[in-house]
Amino acid sequence: MAKVEKEYQHYVPKFYLRFFSDNTRSIGTYIFKERKFIDQAALTSVGGKKFLYGEDGKIENWFAELESTWNKIIGKIIEK
């Protein structure tokens, strides 16, 4: 089995998180287990988990294709 390029797989898509970010690279987040707020957490480490959709990358890649369409649609809605 080939190694997946994207180990950390998001259940909240990064494109969606960017709409809540001032700089498109980070977002404020709260870590409940540690009872700690992080003012600028990297989008690459928020809203996901390692190998959430499996190690073969099939589902992750399928979501990536869909997300490009969703990004355009949601972006237009927010714009208006």
C-alpha cells in the first residue's frame, strides 16, 4: 500500500476555516482537553485527525475534488 500524502485529514475543510481567518493561515481555537485557547492555530492542524478517512487516500482525494466546487459556491454566497 502506498503512503498517503495527507496524513492529517480534515473533517472541517480548510477552505471553510479560511472564511473565519484574518490571514487565511490561522484561526483561533480552543482545546477542550487542555482547557486552553490558542489565538493563532495553523489551519493545517485544526478540525481534523490523522488518517480520519483511512490510509489509502481514496476518500480524502474524493473530498478534495468536491471541496474545490464547494469553495466556489460558498465563496459566492459569502460575497453577496
